[in-house]
Amino acid sequence: MTAWSVVGFAGTGLFASRWLVQLHGAHRAGRSVVTPAFWAISLCGSLLQAIYFGLGPHLDEVGLLGSALPFLTSLYNLVLALKAREPLLSPPPSTRNVAQTRS
């Protein structure tokens, strides 16, 4: 396994693991929510994928372009969450009262 494979697998693994974070947040809130941690993991995973597709052993324009929108969307949403000072793993404020009753 090459170092580039490690970067590619790490990006894909991070990008896929965000769904576990989303599932955890939804379970705690008792409804569908997206936590700031979801956006942070999405940002890191899409960045690693972009690095792999753009700088890896062979240029993959399709993969590089495919990682651009998730990166930008994740960055935008994470900035909004940080400006609102939302805790990383906590459900958004609009769902906290539901989450507290389930805990």
C-alpha cells in the first residue's frame, strides 16, 4: 500500500464516518439533525479526497471536481456553526429540548 493509498482511504473513511456522527446526533435528538461534527468530518474527508485526486499517483479530474462541492458546503456550514458557538457533538439548538428529554 502506498502513502497515496493511505491518504485516499483516510479521506474515504472520514467522509463515510460522518454518517455515524449524524446517526448519533439524530438518536440523541429524537429526530433528524446534522451536528457540527458532521460538517467537520465532511470537511476533513473531502479535503483528503481532493488531495488524493489532485496530487495522487494519477490526476482524477472527476474525483477532484466531485469533492469540491462537499468541501465548500461543509466549510460553509461549519463556519455557521462556529459563529453560533454550537458544541461540536451537540444537536443544533432547535433540537436540544427534545434531546434532553430523551437522555
